[in-house]
Amino acid sequence: MSPSWPGAPCLAMRSIVRAKYRSVLAALLGLLLIASTAQALPLFNRQTGQNCMACHAGGQFPELTPYGRLFKMTGYTLGARTAVPLSAMALVSDSSVANTGKSLSPASDFFKQNDVILATASVFAGGKITDNIGAFLQVTYDPYAVRNADGSYAGHTAADNMDLRWADRFVDAERDLVVGVSLNNNPSVSDPWNTAPAWMQYVPVPSPGSSQFIDGTSPYPGYSAGGNIAGLTTYAFLDRTWYGEVGLYGTARGPLSFMTEGNAPRTFLRGLNPYWRLAWNREWGPHSLMVGTGGMFARVYEDPNDPGTIDRYLDWSVDSQYQYLLDPHAVTFQFVYARNRHGYPNAQGGQPVAFVDAAGNPLAPTRYKTRSDLLRAKVSYVYQARYGGSLSAFGLHGTSNTANISSGYDPATLSITADPAAAAPSLPVNGNLTGSPGTRGWTVEAFWMPVQYVRIGAQYTAYSRYNGSATNYDGFGRNASDNNSLFVYMWMAY
């Protein structure tokens, strides 16, 4: 992949110091003063007696070091059980999209543009339960999860990542073997490397429209099983070299419904669906290297009441991670190539949208099978567990399909219109005129950790292609570069 990189990183850095961000930084620093007086420590720090750098590369949570990966694989049981197994996390942020025009309602499409907000907050419970059983349980509050009829927003709390484990370790002169079982609600949340789909995107993403094009919303590897699921996996780590994990996932029901409490039943799976992971790992001195692969096959009901509406997804990936950790330096390089194959229900067929071409002719029928390919790479550097930055690039391309078209010519007027009364209204800002998923760009980030549990950062994400086009991707004249976004955040974890 050779993406065309628009703009220049220096433009992003200059924009951080614009006058409109002085109030943002002042507010963040005010919160920092409050945070720095807190005496509580994160849950796992209290349990192990280690500081953040022991488990997290350069102290930048949640990216794990070799020790952090071993802590996770041994079921979060290293150390002594804590009396209050709770921690909390909060994100304060501000987002700015380069162009808020070419929209029928900028106030709605880019809600909270240039406003400092409490973006999200989470409570964590878990750690060591017994010598062989531990847990990582997250519940998250989104202040802007629900939009009311009057245009206002309401908050909502829901289950987030959950991972309950049994694990044991067998060490002698000839072998070092870790084995375990994980009950979780997100395929790859059990994975110890940050190239896993559940972990590669690490900064929480705010839900208001002003944040819809930040790095966290750009293409990342992921599985298509959805969020209304639970699964059981078993894994082994031999001689700190070979890692293997296999498991099955299904719809979270009955006693497992707590794992999706508060979440809308977005997907239902047919039966049990396989997940797998295999990785080779090597550690020498301050270096560590992993090369791996993983995947999942999922059968997802479009309508759980209609057994004929099953989408079949095959997701697989090849990934690699290299770390150099020697105080005061921490360097991490991550690379992922991911492929998704989507088989649509045979019953879908025909023409799923009312759009026509410029001459009024129906568009080509929906494809029964499509494919997409994603490349994502990132390099990060942290100095003295205090100053850091990263550069990442992403590129997604795949099959064009009529089913993905959300903007086009209305058959009655042969024009592109957003009129909701039209036979085929188009979607400004988020619309897709071509049916192609093609998106590519890059993100540059700088951050500062003034104290161990606080990170202040700025990310600038630039797009050279979006929804299949560099220009006019939605039919209303919006270009990919119009979505370039600056994201300033303060992330606290205790």
C-alpha cells in the first residue's frame, strides 16, 4: 500500500496552539491539578505492588510489556488480592473537524465541535479472586449515548469489555507452560498483544458527531460477530514462545446476559462460532518480537425472527509487534493485515436501494459475496515514561457493492437530494456514492504524562480517501480531506 498522505504533520502541531484551544488546555490542566492530588492507585498496581511501567510500555496504558502480558495470561492473579478491587477511568476531550460545511445541519452532524466534554467514563472490577481465578470487568458510561426527540442527549451505562479467567503455570528445568480458560464478551479481548482487534485502537472514542472522523473511528482490524455475544476460549503459552488460543462464541443469553447488560441487542449469532489465535514470541534483553495470525467465522442473523437472513463472515489477519524497552526509552512497532469475506443472505438478492444512475437506469444488483482488505501500521516512542508520540497509517479497500450505497440519484428527479420525502434520499457527510469501502490516511499523535495515571495528548488524522473517493464521496461535494480532524484529550485512570 502506498497511500497519498495529504497535508503535513506540522499543520496539525500548529493548530494545537491556536487560540481556540487555549481554553481547552486550561481546562485540562485544571483537571490535572485535581487528579495529581489523588492518593488511589490503579487496581492492578495495588495488587502487584508494581508501577505502571512494569505492565505498560513506557507507562502508556493499555499497551502491555512482556511482564504485563504474563500477568494477563496467568489470569490477573500475580500478587496479593486487594481489599477494594475497583478502579476508574475518565476521558475529557475536544474534537475539531476541518470542514463543517457541506452539511444540512452542522450543529447536528458535528455536535460538540470545539467543545470540551466528558467523553466517557468507566469503572473496572476484578484482579485476583483466588490463586488461579481472576477477572477484568469494565462498565462504561457514555454521556451522549442517546439522542432525544428534542435534539438533546442523555447518558447511558452498559457492560463493556469483560474477561473472567482460570489459569495455571507449570515451571521446571525443561519447560514453562501457562494454560488457561477465558470467559469473555469480545473476541480477542483475551489476547495479550496490542495488535489484537480489541486492543489496537486504545484511546476511548467519544460519541458526539464532532469526533466521528478521529483516529479511533478510522479503519481498524475487527471481527464481524457484533456486540451481543459471549464466548469461552482456552489458551496455552509454551516456553514464552508459542501462544495458541481457540474458542467458540454465541449470543449472550440467560446467565451470560450480564456480559451485554445495557447494550442494544445489535446482533444474534447462529449456533456456536469458532475463534482462533496463534503467535510466535521471542524475548531477548530489552527486545521482544511477536508474529501471529488469528481469525473468526461468524454467522449473524440480520433478523433473528427470519432464519433465512444469515450473513456469513470470515475474518482473518496476520500481525506483528516489536518492542524495545530499556529505560528511559520505549519503542513499539505494530503491523496488521486483515481480510474480511462477507457472504450475504441468498434471500437478499435484487436491488436493495432505490437509487438509479444519471440516466435513470437501475443500479447493478447486490453482490452475494464481498471482500475487504485492511493494512494498518503504527510506530510509537516514549521517553522517560513521560513524553511520547506515534505515527500510524491505514488503508482499506475492497469490493464495491450496491448494498453500501447511501447517496445517489433519486429516480423521480434524477438529482441527488437529501429531502426525506424523496423516493431515494441521499445522506450528506456520511453518504457513500460509489458503494466502495475504500478509505486511507494517517494519524500523528503527541502526548505527555505529567503524572503516572494521566495522559494529555493530541491526535491529528488526515484522509486522502473516504468511502471510496478522494473528492465528492457523498454526492454533496464533500471531500475526504474535509474530514481531517484534531482530537485533544486528557485520559485519567485510577
